[in-house]
Amino acid sequence: MLRLAAASVVLLAPLAVAADPKPVTPFNGKDLKGWKLKDEKKGLWVVIPGTPTLAPLNQAIFADKGIMKDDTPALLNSPGSDLFTEQTFGDGRYEVEFMVPKGSNSGIYLMGEYEVQVLDSYGRPNDKLTQGDLGALYSAAAPKVNAAKKPGEWQSFVIDFQAPKFDGGKKVANAKFVKVVQNGTVLHENVEMKGPTPGGLTGKEAATGPLMFQGDHGPVAYRNIKVTPAAK
């Protein structure tokens, strides 16, 4: 976004990452080590390393959805429970690829509390987009444009995010989505979150929190997950 001030032009840069970035990759591509289920009794997530035989339920859901087109490991659910990292994060750049079947619904919760909507919104006109469409900051801001690919295709998010700030236990600054880019298209810039998104992990705000994938609404797959902490 450009701002004109007198005779100068100021470019708002995305959130800076560390000078010597050390990305965290919470998904090891082999198993669910380092992850937890919100509901242990309902959760059913598996790892697909390309072209294995899937569990029968997952195979039925994704058999015709293009999920098995390459050998990149992915996390795949049969709807039942949200899945979140044991490790917690704050300011930084969050990158993830995702796939939704036709009509499906999920979400990416930064810090377990602030949702970027994942939904099959392919073909919806820009002037009809809502806070529930793909790329929306759920309950806070609709995406500027519809950058959705067809269901069954891999898509990507790159999210620059600032965690809420606290002083003596009191919140002094809201969480902020500095920039949200979907499939190379900018959807949001400098959107503050006044509070947690409904359906989050705890419903409370903190200085750090886990990365969570909504898994109780519809089938979804995630891969190439990376978090790069911001510069201190």
C-alpha cells in the first residue's frame, strides 16, 4: 500500500523477519509428533507421503479430489477435531499450503485464536465476498479479492502477523495481520484483531500460542508448513 506525504512516497514493507531466519517446520512429514488434538475422542488426522493407501474413510473423501498428485507429505483429516502444534509462536511469517475439496470448510488459526478462513469459494464474485469466504479474517474482514483456485488444487498463504502485546498482564496492543497473501495475491494489509476469533483454542489472548488447523468442519489437507520468527 502506498501513502503520499508531501512530495515523498512511503512504501509500507511487510513484517521484517530475522536477519538470519531460522524457519520452524512443525510438520516433520512422517507422523503427528509435535501436534495435539483439541478433542482426542473425535480426532482423525493422518499423514500422506504422496501415494500410499489411505485409511478407508480418508480414501473415500479424497479419492476424486486430486490430493495424491505428487509426493509432498501432507496432513489430512476426516472431520472430527482441530489439530494444533505443541510449540507456540508469536510475531512472524506463517506459510502454509492447503487443499479443500468441493464445498469444504476449514481454517488456519494463528496462535490458536485468530482465524484465516479456508473455504471452497471458487468462482464467487468479488463484490459478493464476505467475512466467511476463503482468505477472510473470520468475523473481522472479508478478502479484498477472490484468489481461490478450483477445489482439489493446492493453494498457499503467506501471512505476516504481529501478536498482541501485553504490559503487566494488560493488553496494550491488538494482534494484527500485517499482510495476508493468497496464491500471490494480497488479500489484507494492517488489519487489527480486537479479540479472538470464535471457535479458537481457548478464547483467550496471550503473547504466544500454537498454530491450529480447524478439522471439525470439513475435509482438508495441509502441507509445506513453515513459521519464521520476526526480528527482535
